[in-house]
Amino acid sequence: MVRAIRAYSNDEDLVRERRDYIARNSAKVLVQKGFERTTVQELADACAMSVGSLYRYFGSKEDILYYFIDRGLGMLAESVEGYLEESESLNPTEALEGFIRMYYRLMADDWNLCLFAYQETKNLDVAARRKMIDDASRDVAACECLLRRGIESGEFKIENPTLMAHNIIVLAHMWAVRRWFLRKRFNLEEYIRMQTDAILKLVGAKEQEAVTS
């Protein structure tokens, strides 16, 4: 999500550190009130900063919006790509289980980003919306890659791996989008375990396991 953001400091490490701090602390206010109704003063208050100090690192409220989303998507992309490399030595079932565990925990850790992205995509320009769609498609493609490995090995029985991969990703998002409901009934590890068991049954991994045991 390429966007030039001006800053009144030549210390790149400091700028990055302060921007990350502002993005993290602005998240709760932005999610609760929405981008349009949140003022710069409220964002500054959430960061325990003056408006003037905040403007040293961001040129506008829109810059904070873009940075918040771009930072989160970048970190998610690194995690997904890293996992695909690490999981090459695992069998398909182990690789899928690990992906679910990794991805769902990331969504839980950064639930503000996930919820905010669902709520505020409309406030992004066309290029930024396209970037978000491409990033979302990348996550589905990574999961689909693991599913196809299982199909090729005969470990999974799936007619439509693209749809299955999409469903797996959306179930991770649900922990953020419907956390008000889910957290009253399950903790995160219980949710991951139950969803993993259900997914493995759907892809036929549990049946394969039963046959070989």
C-alpha cells in the first residue's frame, strides 16, 4: 500500500518506532468509533501525546489509517510466507494444522486490524482497496497450496480447495469479527482446537488417519 507519509524527523528508526506506537494505540479508538467519527485529538489522547507531537510523525488522520493497515498486512504477509517455507518438511495434515494454529493466533493478536479492515475499507482509495484484496487473496492462496499438497498425496479428499481455503481463512477472521460472542463461550485455544478438528474432518484427513491406524 504505497503512500508517502511526511515526518518532521530525519531519524528513520525513531520515526518507525513512533509510528508503530501510534498505530497500536490508535487501534482501539478507531475500531470503537470508526474512522470518520474519530478526531485527531482523540487519537493523540489514546497515545498520551499532544496533537502537535502526533503530527511530527503523520501528516494527517488518513496517513494513520493507511499506516495502520499497511503495517498489519505486512507483518501478516511475512508470517504466512515464512510458515510456507518452514512447513515444507511436514506431512500435509501436520502442515495444515500448523497453518491454522499460526494464522488463527495472528488474527487473535491483531483482532483490531482484522475488524478495522472489515469496517473501514470503504475509506481507502481504489489502489489501496485493490492492495487489500490482493493481500487477502494471498492468504487464501497460501492455504490452498497446503490443501493441494494433501490432495496430491492422497491425504485430503476435497472437491474445491479454493473454497475450502477461503472458509478456513474466514473462520480465523470470525474470532475478531464475532469475538463479543465467541469469547464468552471458548478461549482461543479451544476455538482453534475445535475448528481444526472440524476442518480436518471436512478435508478427509481424519478418515485417512483412521484407515491407516
